[in-house]
Amino acid sequence: MRQLIGFIKKDFLIEKHYRLHFITKIFGILFQLTIFYFFSKLVSEDFFPFLFLGILFSKTFNFALSNLTETIRQEQYWQTLEPLFLSGIKPLKLTILFFVSKFIFFLIELLIFMIFGYMFFKINFGFTKFILIIFILLINLICFCGIGFFSAGFVMMFKRGDPVNWFLSNLVDLLSGVYFPVVILPDWLCNISYILPTTYGLKFLRDTVLNEPFESVNVYILIFTGIIVAIFGYMFFRYTIYFCLKKGSLSHY
């Protein structure tokens, strides 16, 4: 617990010194919502809640994908990554400490996003459903953390992971129905979309919140693929740690 408090305190002090970054992020959220709100009016009045949930999901997936990667690159830049992995803290425990401290700030950002949606853009699912949204996004976040292990492993081994993150995040936005229903895609793209677990994670969120017919198979596919990806992702992540320690390149930026 003391280690967790220490990591949270460290990240809080860092954010405290970059207040302008936090303020611009809040204005960025408001600006993004404004654009999509007026864009949705070109389609229908009921389209914005659909789009709103898609954006929340996309933010959650991008956090799962890039959180560990950004932390690894930050620690490499500060030359503190190797001392941390040699400190006696097990790799899994260390990644959890990385995750939890950053997750608190992400949760604040998510709540601000939802509050803005309620205050300025008439998104009112009710308190119960807002809590349900957070819960379902948390399930998705846990299931997609395995992809973050792969991304962080590539960063440690090859020192460049941004193209991987960019490709995956845009692939999900395009093929998983973040901005439009999957069914409007060409058949060959639809077939690819149904392979992606993110498609089922987003459908699980929308079906639950928008009172659509709920299909339990979406949850099973999401959890099953999440477990498989997490296992192999963590195995790859551990391998890259030991490989870089042996090579002496763990702290290379």
C-alpha cells in the first residue's frame, strides 16, 4: 500500500507542475464534444448518445493501449526504468502500480467528459446508467490491458511504439463502430470487424445503456479474448524485460 501511495503521490506532483496541460485537456474535451454534437444533428437527434458512448469507449481503449507504453517511455527518459525493475518489485506488481496511479487521472478525465455531456449536450441516461457506463468501461479496460502489454514490450525492445498504437487505435475507430454502425461497412470490412473483440465490447456497452436487445455472447467473447490476450501479452512483456536487462538497453530512450 505504501508503494501504491508513493506512485500516486509522484504522479500527482508531476501533474501539479503541469496545470496548463490539464486545463487544455479539459477544453479539448469540451471542444471535441461540441464538434460531434453539431455533427450528429446532421444525422438525427438520437444519434449523439450513440456517438457519445462510442467516444467514451474509444478513449478507454486508447488508455488501455497507451497507458503502460507512455509510462515506460517516460521512465526511460528519466533513466529510472532499469532501477525500478531491479528494485525487487515483481514486474506484474510494478505494472499494476503504474496502471493504478495513471488510472485515477484517467477516471477524472472520464467523469469530466460525462459531466460535460450532461451539462451542455443533454446527455442524461440517469444516475444508475452513468454508474453502469463506468462499470462496463472498466470491464473493457481490464480486457484490453493485454494489448497494452504488447505495445509496451515493443517500446522497450525497439524504442518506438507510436506507429503500433496509431494503427490499432484507428483500426478500432474505423471497424468497431465508434462513429457509425458497423453494418454500413462493406461486407469484407464487416467480416474483419466481427473478428475484433472491441466490436463486441462496444456493442455490449451500447446495448446495455441504450436499452437495445442484449446478447450475452458479446460479454463472453470480450472476456475470453481479454484473458487470452492478457496472458500472451504479459508473457511477451516479461520476455522483453529480461531481454533488455540482459542486453543492457532497458533504460535506453
